[in-house]
Amino acid sequence: MTKLEDNIKKLPEELKKYIYQEYIEIQLFYDKFKEALDSEESRSLNIVNIYPFIPRILAKPKYIKHLLIKLYCFETIYNDHKIKRKKTFRLMNNGQSFAQCILMYLYH
């Protein structure tokens, strides 16, 4: 075991939980979302892989904050759909429109 691992084991549980929730959990979630964004379906503008992520993203301010930094189109889409309450694709529900906008920005 390395010295770093030994030091991590000595940390109080509350601190370990905080570090996990504020840094590791967010990155793991982003990695899964990025994988869904990079899928063949997403490149074909099919929201099937990213749509399940949208409610989770919008429910957690820390995910929103992370995506504002990592995904260049996220701020525009978030402002239109959540702040201005103006969805782009009228025949879709708000979450579907949100997901479709992401794919259109990335791949159209």
C-alpha cells in the first residue's frame, strides 16, 4: 500500500464522503454521460442514450455546474429550457427537447 492510500484511510468518514460526492461522483457521472454522447446513436441524433441522464442532471446543481464548464453548448440550452422555459422542439416534452438540442449542437 502506498503512503497516499494509508493517508486516505486515516481520513474521517465524513471527509471521505464529501470528497467522493463533490469530486469523484461528479466525474464518474460525467464520464458515463460523455460515453452516451459519443455513442453511435447520439452521433445519429437519436436521444435514446442521453435522455435518461437529463432528469438526473437537472435535479443536481453540482451536475449542472460541471456541465456548464465541460460542455460548451450546455449553458445556452439550459438557459433556453430551464430559465426562459422555451423549449426548441415543440412536439417533444421538455426533457426530450433538451436532449435533442445537445445532440444538434454537437453533431449537426
